[in-house]
Amino acid sequence: MAIDLKGILSPFSALAQGTKPPHTVKYPKEEKETAARYRGFHYNDLDECIGCGTCSTICQNAAIDMIPVEGFETNNGDSGLRPRVDNGRCCWCALCVDICPTGSLNLTSDYVYVTDDPDTFLWTPGVDNAEDGKDKLSWKSADGKSLLEYSRVPMKELDGKERIKSFAEVVIGYNEEEARKEADRCIACGICTDICPVHMHIPEYINAISRGEDEEAVRIIYDNNPLGETCGKVCTRRCETTCAINHKGDPVAIRWLKEYVTSKVENADLIKEILNPEIAEPNGHSVGIIGAGPSGLTAAYYLALKGFDVTIYEAKEHAGGMIMYGIPKYRLPLDSIDKQVDYMKSIGVKINYNTKVGTDITFNELKEKHEAIMIGIGFEIPYEIGVTGEEAEGSIQAVNFLREINGGKHVEIGNKVVVIGGGNVAIDAARVSKRMGAEVTILYRRRVEDMPADWEEIEGAEHEDVIIHPQAIPLEILSDESGKVKSIKYANAEMIPDEKGGRPRPKIIEGDEHTIEITSVIGAIGQEADYSFFPEEIKEQIEISRGRMVVDENQATKLPWLFACGDIANRQADAISAIADGYRAVKGIEKLLLK
Amino acid sequence: MADLSTKYLGLKLKNPIIASSSTLTSNVESIKQLEKAGVSVVVLRSIFEEEITLETNRFIENAVEDGYDEALFDYYDKKVKQDNVENYLKLIRETKEAVNIPVIASINCKSDHEWIYFANKLENAGADALELNMFFLPSWSKRTVEENEALYFDIVNKVLQQVSIPLTLKVSHYFSDLSSTLLQLSKTGIKGLVLFNKFFTPDFDIETEKMTQNYVYSSPQDIALPLRWVSILSSQLKKEENNDCGIVASTGIHDGEGVIKQILAGADAVQIASTLYINGFEQVDKMLFDLNSWMEKKNYSSLDDFKGKLSYQGGDNPDQYERTQFMKNFSDKE
């Protein structure tokens, strides 16, 4: 048998192929270029993202969940969470991108991903493609496409010229159609709830308004805020500042929606009818509250609901504290406050008006009467302006001025008023003076952008022709022979940067002095608390730091039966924080007396 | 016993030793001890505008560190100022109640409008007189020499318009034309000039290469500068008709000899502080004893008998006061 040499050698010819290039493409050596605006894998700008979860909510395939990511904490307007995409479920429809309110979430041109580990299909955009994702953006929400309505339904207000003729409420309020439309803008992310000091159920009541269930919205609001209507008119609304939509458009008008739904309820009886509150049987415990301001009223309301015997001791003839006597009626009408207070009284809150602790009743007497005491007296003692001549007739303090005017009394201010200060009290004093027919100038020693007042209030003052003179430092108040103010001397200031990174400081420009003729000057540069009613032995046992009483997480002082709320205990100096304090104090008092 | 009494700011003093403004005059108890020790007048520790600024800055820095919004303390300096003024007014009132010697309040400011504000407040609290502790270090400002010196006159005139109690001015020697400026200031209506205030003087630690505070107290040798200028100014004031501005010597007066020297130079009284810190309050008694003994030895029955005897005009060799250089004939060394 002949040997087939070819047959023997042929198999070995394959060895020659080993030296040639392969016919297959070795992954990922070559990549196809994608089409423009291709929808590939996600990329998330982690710093831009606020973790609102709207992407997760809209995803039709439940492909996105929200997870904690290292380096991001829950704080002002950021949930601390970031979206994670299950690429096994994602269909790359880009709805998540199109609705993203910050524009942080985008799709890239990357489309190839091979793995035998199903767990790695869970991809956290911006974390797992941190290095090159940003350079491959393809479908971007920044292209102007959005599923969101960025423009707010405007609020109608009285015209500037019209409003200074009276103390009529400036804000006219939404009608039903406007409220529904505005409520529809909410994406219910809940970021606002987080930052609200009270943690009001904002998306829930806005959704109720959107559905046309206004009474339900009222019930939701009263769940943890008995002064919802007040907040609807004057809240400092940190919720709106952090609103997710605020990143690319107007924030949802959370305050005005609250105002719409609460002010619709015309009287205390109707509030009671809607809420139909469940009032617990008396539990035999008695609580005294000093001050019928927002914190005192809040604590009293929820304590009364829980069966406590609650009495508020209020020095003045009306309840409300600074919201009654500090905020002008064109922002917060008296009947609105009365309505809310009347409802509280209807469920058992007792208020002893014209009863100043320390004068009409001693603190120790209160201690004898009640098992727990809560203090919410606010900051009512004004700082002196601190210039020569301020004791002259016609030199007055804004808090006193506003208290008199809001209490229905007359204060003679003449026709040329200078207000000194840059906070809300200064703006309020200026706008009230304007309504009394005066020409008004505000002297503020820093820049307008440094003014602590709400921008909306500053703008309101400007619309009413209040002159704001920034970088002006008062030097002296001059009087006539009868001791009545006649002019104020001030110097212009330059702003000096603070070496340590603080706010720039005003410094007088030597020789740049001016004088304004005046009939009154109103000081509005700050207030502090009056703790003079405390007996010495109590003062020794509590701690006061930076003018504020030191309290624990339930507003309790070092004396376990003594609670402090509002301006005297928090750093925010607004009504909503005082309400939050009052709400927390209820928990503290319950813990103390019902243990 | 010689008559040690003197007049200053229109006040009759039992002796010429005044407790100068210092921490020793910042509380009633200490002031009572000083009165007991024998001082004839007490100048309260100055209320400093700068301290108010520093206190405010510290407060705000700490508050910000603790998480407060700085804007929450927008005008907090006014509150600090108000508290400081109230505490100072309380000190004046309580001191006036506690002691029988005159009480002089003292002010030190940077802003001219603040001098007037404080002066008004302090007068109303019952101070017997006001001392303006005034200095604008040349390193402080961009002002010209003229502007800087004009500031003294401007502030003094404004304060004089506001207050009716006697005003005295404590100044430094940092003037381009000291003699003339002091003379002009004496004519403004002030009732006293205090020569001179003692400054914080920085020193360096060459190991740590940091600035330190070293020369806190004056030394007896520091008497030379005020001695010279008290001598010169007192003689000039003597020539002035209707100028009732008194002179008080300050800095470097540590013992009876120092008191005697300054009165010989023409001072109406002296202010002391360092010696009280170094030697205790009993030093006042020793100084008065030494003064009295010297006067008895010299047969002087009152201070007026020798006041100004060695002033520029009264000295045998007035030229010596104006020499600023060592010259061969004044030196013992070749």
C-alpha cells in the first residue's frame, strides 16, 4: 500500500495559519460610530443631580432605583441618592432624561457592554462611567426638550401705586383654575418635604389640589401645621428654593398653593368641620405656654388634641406674636390670624390675653400651676441704632412702630421717613410708612444683595417707590429746638473684603457725608429676647448662648420641664421654624408627662 | 504736713496722684482700693471702639463656625456696642456711688462720630470729666499729616459742642510739630492735656520669629519724654492769657521722685499705672510720703511753691530742653 504523503502532511498545513491575522474582530478593538443623538448608556452629572428620583418615577420599565452614593449626603435640596440603571431592563427611551429637572441625567453614545455577571447590569451612571461618560454625551436633556412645565402660573397682585393707598392684602391669590394648573407642575419628588422645618407633606397636599380635592389638602396641611394659612401668606419657603424644578425653571408656587387652599376655608367653624379633629380625652396634665406666637400656638394646638390642659399666657391683646404684631396687614390680614386662632380655641386651647409673665403673673406662679412650661416669646427688644441723637422725638423702633400700627393705633411719622436696616422688619416698616403717605428711604450699610430681607419683599418695596440707599452708614440724628428729629447725617461706605472669607464689611468713605431732612427715623437693625421674667435661680440653671436658649432635639432646656421655641431657640428667625419647634416641643412634653 | 492739694479740670484734688486708665480702674472694687490707697482721682479704663469691633468679629466667627448664617448677625456690632456702653455706664454710676474722689470716664475711638456718641452717653451717666484717649498712629491711615492732625481738632470741637463736663485730652508725642499742636489744642476749650499715653509696643521673639508683647509696663526711665514736653508746654501755657488748660504728666512716674520732677516741670498732677501693677497699691502712700518729705525738706508748703520751677522758662538753662543730640559738653565720656 502506497503511502499518501499529502494526506499525512495536510493536517499540519493548518499550523501555517497560526502566523496569519485572525478573520474575526477582537472585542473591543473596533467600535462602530453611532448616529447623532444616539441613545446609549446613561451618564449622570453627580454634582448637578439632586437625587429627586423623577427619573425613577417615570421609568416605564422600573429600570431605575435610587441608591446612596459615597460623597453625597442628604442636605439642603439634595436627597443624597443617585439613580442606578438596570441595563437589563432599560429600553433607552430617554423619558428619564427628558424629565430630569436638573438636566444632570443624559444618554451617551456607548452601547457595547459584555459581561457574564448579571449583577453588573446594574449601573450607576456617573459612578461606573465616571472617567469618560461626560465626553460621550449624545442624548441630552439640555437640548431644550422637557416633559416639565417650567413656567409658574403668575400670582396676581395689586399694582404698586394702588397698594400704597391702603393696607389691603397685596396678593390677590390663585383662582381654582390657576391653582390646579400650578399644582400640576409638581413632580412630587419630595425634596421640599425634607427641607421644610416642619416636614409638611407638600407633594401630598399639592397632588390633592391637583386632583381637585381641596378639603383633603387642608386636612393634610393641618396634620403637622396648624398655621397653614399664615405660612401660605408669609412663609420664607425654603421648600421653593430647593424645588427640583427651580433648577431649570420657576419653582412650584408651594406657598401660594397652600394659601389658595387654606384661605378658601372661610371661618373657624368650617375648618373644624373639614378637619373633624379627633380630640383625646383629658389626660390630666397641665401645660403653660408663654407667648401666643407661632410656636406657642402650634404646641398648644397639638397638645390640646392630645388631651392636655393647655393655657397660653399672652402679654398683648391679640394672639399671633410677631405674625400679628410684626408682619404688616397687607401681607397677613388680621382676620386670617383670628380665624386660625379661633379654630384652635374651639378645640380647647385657652389663651389668657394681656397677661405678661413677670408683671401680671410671676414665672414661679406658672411653675406652680403647670407641670411643663413652654416659652415662645420671640425677639422683641430692639437694638439701639447707636448714633448720637437717637433719643430725639420722632426716632422710633420698627418693632414698636409695627406693633402699634398692627394693633390699630396711630403713630405720627410725618411725610419723610428714613428706615435704618436691611432685614424684613426694615422693609415692613418702610412699606407701612409708605402706606401712611410718607416718602421713605432705607439706609442700609451693605449692598442690596447683602440685605437679609426676602428678595420678594425688597422688590415689593421698590415697586412701591421706597428708595433703598445701600452702603450708607448713619452718623447722627439731628433735632430742632423742640427736640424733634429734623435730619439724619450719614456717610457713604465702601465694601472691604473680609480676609477670613466672611461678608464684605462696610467702611466709611471719609468726607463723603450727607444729610437727609426727615420727620421720623425708624431703627430696624435687630432685636433680642427679654428674659427678665426669669427668676435668678432659673437663669442659673438654664443655658443661654448667643442670645438663644440652648435646647435639645425636643426643645427641652436643661430644666426638663422647661421648653423653649421660636426665635429664642432657633437660628432661622421665621414662622415656619417656630412652628417646627412647637411641634417638636409637643413630643418632648408628651415624653416628659406621659412616660 | 505740706499741702499736697492741686487743681485739675476745675476740680480740687487732695493730692496730685491720679490713677490712670487701666484694668485696675475697670471695676468698682479695685477703684475703692485705689481710693483707700490715696489716689485723688480715678480715670476709668477706656471704652474702646476697637474692642467692640474685635468682640463682634470674634462672636460672628464663632457663630459661623457653629453653623450660623452670618447674615443673622447683620448689625450685631450695635448690640455689642450697646452692651459695652451699658456696662460702662453702670461702672460710672456704681463708681460714683462707691467712692468720694472724682471719676473721669475715658474714651478711645477710631471713627469720629463714635467719639461724640460715647461722650454724650458717658456724660449722662454722671462722670465728673471726660478723658479723650486719642491717637491715630501714622501707620493707621492714608491721611496726610495735616489731615491727621486736623482730626484731633475736629473731634475735640465736636465733643466740646456736645458735652458740658470738663474735657481732657490724652495724646501721644506723634505729631509733626508737637509743641505748636499741643498749644493749639489747649486753646480749643479743653481743660487738660495728658502727656503722654502709653502704647502697646511690639517686640519680636527671635526663636519663634513671632511678634510678642514685651514692654507692657513703663520704666522709670520713660519719664524723660513727658518730662521734657511737660516742661516746654507748661512754660508756653503760662504765657497764654485766659488759657486754663491744665497739664498732667503720664508714663514713667513710678515713685515720689517722679512726681516731684513732673511738678517741677510744671504738671498740675500725674497719672500712674505701671507702678501700681509692679509695686502694688501701697506705692501711692509711699509716693505721697516721699513727696511730702521732700517738700518739708525744701520748705515748700504747697505744690504751687515749686510747680514749674524747672519748666522751659523757669529752668536756669532752658536750652537744655531743646537739645536732641548728645553733645560733647554734656557727655562724661570722650
